Amino acid sequence: MKIMVVGGGGREHAIIKKLKENKDITEIFALPGNGGIAADATCVAVKATDIEGIVKFAKENTIDYAVVAPDDPLVLGAVDALTEIGVPCFGPNKAAAIIEGSKVFSKNLMKKYGIPTAQYEVFSDITAALNYLETAPIPTVIKADGLALGKGVIIAMTRDEAKEAVRSMMEDKVFGESGSNVVVEEFLTGPEVSVLSFTDGKTVVPMISSMDHKRAKDNDEGLNTGGMGTVAPNPYYTPEVAEQCMKEIFLPTIEAMNAENRTFKGCLYFGLMLTPNGPKVIEYNCRFGDPETQVVLPLLESDLLTVMKATTEGTLSETEVKFADKHACCVIMASDGYPQKYESGFEIKIADDVKDNVYVAGAKIEDGILKTAGGRVLGVTAVEETLEKAIDSSYAKVQKVSFDNAYYRKDIGKKAKEAK
Ligand code: AMP
Ligand code: GLY
């Protein structure tokens, strides 16, 4: 079987490494992949957002199954375009991907179907938004409607900050058209949990829970990033919470999407906050999270391709999805300065005995040498019997990877350890 994976980050590297365990797969192509992924797949210089290029490549290379991993090609309709030429895909179609593509859509969906989330107001007019903020409860949360590379959310601790956020999105258009509509949302508190799930639109199978660390610096200080590390499972996500989420959030969301004629198939990601008033949805993603995938998939014991195909074919209820009763920790090694200015182009050295544990996100090969080429460079994952061991082991493995200008948080998993 020939498989194509669209995307080129650490998440895609984790998907590819897991897929490779299936011996029926003869070749995996990554579009575009990256210098590190090249060790595990054939990288093809087609951008993840180049839908025409993706379709052309799939046709010319008689691809048997495609995995579309990032948000933008999903929102642009990559799955619809591939399905049309007869290539079965993992991922939602355009109509369903809107659950991540538009925050106004997802907030209205939750309100309509009674799915617990923060109270909110939507504005398309800047004066109305600014007026509302004169009396809105503070802190408040301002969100750009569309995709904004994970940066479209501003937690405003003061009224002035809130107004400034609205102006930057609606007037200065810092996120382009994504900020034409904004959501002003109630500020919630509580531990955050990421739950990725497989769904075929009928059955929803949550994967093992995880905890992201979004801030750049230790103790959750510094700027928001794409994610600086993860652990799985998340200790706050007890069996009781899981049951409540299934009943109040997961199943109602799948049913709501069906009722809207937007049946969701693929990986639906629930970003949850466990508030004093119960679990609430902070965000939906229409795809695997990054770097959640780098701790969740190493714990998957079932064959990934079999599960993915079951979501496409609608046979998930008959398919086993089993996770190891173990713990995983992923530490992201970034270029110092990320998420702002950073230098790259430095040689990356990875000891042979940790190569299997490394998921490369931002790297290129130049003159046969692997070099840094991005903010988040790679993730180092360890799987162990306990959380403590997984943390220690991933940090020990980090010592076996080096490049100039490397930066990583020293406290990934600390909060999870304290929660137990
Ligand atoms: P997002 O980009 O949607 O993942 O949001 C980034 C982060 O902002 C989340 O992980 C939360 O920590 C925080 N956040 C988003 N919405 C809220 C909210 N309503 N209340 C408190 N924190 C929030
Ligand atoms: N780690 C959060 C995300 O993938 O959006």
C-alpha cells in the first residue's frame, strides 16, 4: 500500500512512525515533510496548502490512502478534493472542518445544542465590540474567528488590554480576514485537558488524554507557543470526568454535526477546561494536536492505519482501539527566541539510541547534514511505566540531542506530577 501524509511537523513525524509499524505499507510519502521526516518517508516538495498539487501527486502516484494532518488543508477542502478522485482519506471534509475553521461556527453550535462552553458574544462591528467591553466582566478572552496559527486568542487581564486586542484584530487586521469577526468570551479557570478522539460520525472513541504546555517559559510564563511539551495521560482526567465528557460533550458534538449535515470523520480534538462548574469546551480542533500526538500515538497499541480506515469506512464500532497502560512525556527542543525571533541553520546531532524517540518538526537537510529550520525543532518522547520515569527518561534523552541555540522547558510534566 502506498500512503500519503500531508503536512510536515512533529505531529506528522509521529503519525508516519506509527503507520510504519503496519507491514502492508510499502511506501509513505510526506507532502512536504521535513529534513527529519526524510529518514522515515519520501518527502515531496508540495506545500500542505497546495490542494491542486496534492491531488495531482496522489493521482500520478496511485496513492491508496491519504492522511491530511494540518488544519489549513482540511479547512481548504483537501479531503473533498482527494475523495473526488477516489483516494480515501483520513480527516474531515470542508463542511466539517469548519468546527475549527470558524470559532463563531463552533460557539454557535455549542450554544444551539447545549454543549458546555464559556459564555460569549460575537461581533462583526468594532464599535459594538468596544462598547460591550466597557462593561464586560474582566478578565475576558478575545478570539479571532478564523485560523490564526494558534495565536488568535488573547487573554485580557484589563479593560484596556481587551480593547487593544479588539482593535488589533478588527482594525489593524493582524490576523488578516480571520479577525473580521471576533468572539468575546467569559474567562474560565481550571486545569486544561486535551482529548483527541477518533470518530466515523457514528461512534466516538477518545484516545488517551494529555496535557499540553503552551507557554514558552517554565512555570507557564512567557508567550503562548504551539506547545512546548506534553504528557499523557492527564491526571486530572479521571474516569468520572471522562464519563461526564462523553455524555455532555463528545457524543452531543458528533450528533450536533450530523444534525447540521456536517458529519465529522477523522480526529476530533476536544480542548477542555475542568472548571468548578464541570468540564467545558475551550476549543475544537479538526485534527491531531501538536505536540499531543507525540505522546498519544506512542501509547497506541492498535494498528493506526486500521483505525484510520475504520473512521473513513464507518466501521469504528467494530474496530479495537487500545492504548498501553503506560505514561509518555514529550519535551520540545526549540530554537532560542521562539515564538519570536530566532536563528536557525545549525547542525542537529541525534545519538543513534534515541533516534526512535525523536519527532522532527523544523529541520532541513543541507549538504547531507540535518540542520535546524524552524522555531520548534523537534520533540523527544519517552514511554515508561510511571509519569515520573517518563519525565526523567525524556529529559535524559534530550541530553543526547544537540544543536546550537537549543532551548527547552525544564518543567514539562511538573504540574501533572503535583496533581497526583
Ligand atoms: P487556543 O488557541 O484556543 O488553544 O487558546 C489558547 C489558550 O488560551 C488555551 O489553551 C487556554 O489556556 C486559553 N483560553 C482560551 N479560552 C479561554 C477561556 N475562555 N478562559 C480561559 N482561558 C482560555
Ligand atoms: N497543541 C494544540 C494544538 O495542536 O492546537
